[in-house]
Amino acid sequence: MKSAATVVALALLLSVPAGAQQCDEQVTFETGPGTIQVSHRQSMYNCCCEISFDVATEGYAIDITEYEELIAGGCDCLCCFDLEVQVSGLAPGIYTVRIVKNSEYGGEEVVGEWSVSVTGASDPAVRTAYVPCAASGADDETTWGVIKALYR
């Protein structure tokens, strides 16, 4: 008969995907006239996915939701993505920026909420971009998931 500690340790080992990178998740902001640029670095998602965004602004609140969209059912690995969202056309003031991740393995997760000060003015626009894990990986190990990501 196994001890409770052995069962818990085994459960923890089984809950981590085999091809998971270690990501050092960071969020930074840059501001310009009427603009906030959000950089969400090393955000963990399935290696074979595309990221889409929903950016909602209401008053001085900006909600950024990231969505993992699996390609052909996804891969058996997780890796780090670098994401960027730029929101322009903002009035001067202090904004509350909230980031939410939606992924198959982690469900919905609030990354955090920050206060960001904006000065000046600009034309309204939203720009989003991401760098897939094959280009921003935390390690140099070549896995089947990385190879699949290169050929999507």
C-alpha cells in the first residue's frame, strides 16, 4: 500500500505535461501620447496554438483577454509565448489594465491588474501580436511540439 505522500507526489508529476517549458512570466507597460503598450512575456500556452485577443475599454478600464486556439487539437507540450497589445486613442488619465488568460490546460486565469498613467492624445487603434514558442522558447530542446509549431 502506498503512502499518502507518494500518491500526492505522483499526482503532481502526472499533472505537468511532458513537454512543458519553464516560463518566467512578466508583464510590462510602455506609454506614449494617448497609448498604452502591454508586453506579456513568457506566457505559457499549448505549443500548437494561435493566440487571439479581446480588448475591451470602458472609461478608464482596459480588459485584455488572451485566448488559446488549438491547431488540429493541439500538441502534447506547453511552451512560452511573447504577447503584445497596444491600445491608442486614450484620454489622459490613470487606467486600470487587467489581463486574463484562457487556455485548455489552465482554464480562465487572471494574470493581474495594474494602474497605468497616460498623457497626451492619439488616434484610436488596437494592435495585437504574438511570437510563437518556436521563436521565443525558454530552452533549445527540439521536441515534436516545436517541430509541429514550425510547420503550421
